[in-house]
Amino acid sequence: MNGVFDLAIHNYGKEKLIGSAHIEIPDALTAAWVDNLQRAITSKVLADTGIEMLGITIYAVNSSDTEAVGHAGIHSENRRGKPDDPGCARLLPGSGGQNDQLRR
């Protein structure tokens, strides 16, 4: 996961919090991988915070068009986390992190 943006949390009364977020991921990932990631995120956020994530919007980051990637550098210093960062790796399917156990 390259980054998380536009996190919104809504309070619907006593003990009912609903959240949504936009995430950036590499464009080469499969639909199955993205589905596992979304499930891992929703499970982890619910377990850790009690917030039910009902909406995760996916933005694919271009990684194959070198000309476009070169022009995207203006935004790259603002991205938090990279797929190989330990904090992000715990959420990645197949990383051996806590969330792999949630899917079993």
C-alpha cells in the first residue's frame, strides 16, 4: 500500500462508528490480492478501533509507463509508506503478518 488518504469517520450514536478511506496501491496487483487487502484492512481496523470500515476506495498508482512515472515525482515525497515498509507489510496479504491469520 502506497498511502491512505481522505479518512472519514462518522458517529452514528453510542458505539457505532463507520469509516471510509482512499488507498493507493501499485497498478500491477490482481483483483484477488486487492480483495484480500481490503478484507485485512477492515478486519484490523475493526479489531483495533471498533470502527467498521464500509468504504475503501482504491487508486492504482502507475508503475509501468516510465514517462508518466517520471512526471509523478512531484507527489512521491508526500506518500507515506511503501510496500516494503514494515508498517505497511503487516497489512499485505501473504506477508506473514497478523492479518494473514485473520483470513484463515
